[in-house]
Amino acid sequence: MTNINIGNKIRELRKKKGITQEALAAALWVSPQAVSKWESGLTYPDLTMIPVIAGYFEISLDALFDYDMKPFHQYLKDYDLAEYIR
């Protein structure tokens, strides 16, 4: 299956937006240390923060998770589970 590394995606989006960890933390009402830990992969954002982060960057949850459905669909095909693909 696919590995999801939300920390790298948050860092990428933050840098693309041209803001510091401190600015992102202030916008999300979290500590700069929390953002640093997310980006370094030491911790993940709280589940309730996921839609807030996606909304801040104006992207979908799939985009935030950098999730590609193609490997999942291939997995279903490989195991003859194609009927579950929508």
C-alpha cells in the first residue's frame, strides 16, 4: 500500500506559500514546536486539525495526505477485488 507522510507535505506547502513555521503555527493556533514535529515526522497533527490544515492551504484531504489512489486500485485488481472500485 501507500505510505502517507503528511509532515513532508505540510513543509512543502508551507514553503510554497513562503511562510515560516511560526506563521503557520499562529494561523492554526498551535505551537511552532508542533509544526516542527509534524514536518520532521516525530508526530502527526491531531485528527481534528487535518481539515483545518487542508482548508488553510486550500487543498483537498487527499492532496494533503499526498495520496494517490492508483496503487490502491492496482491492489484491488491484483486480488480480483475490482468490484469494489468505484
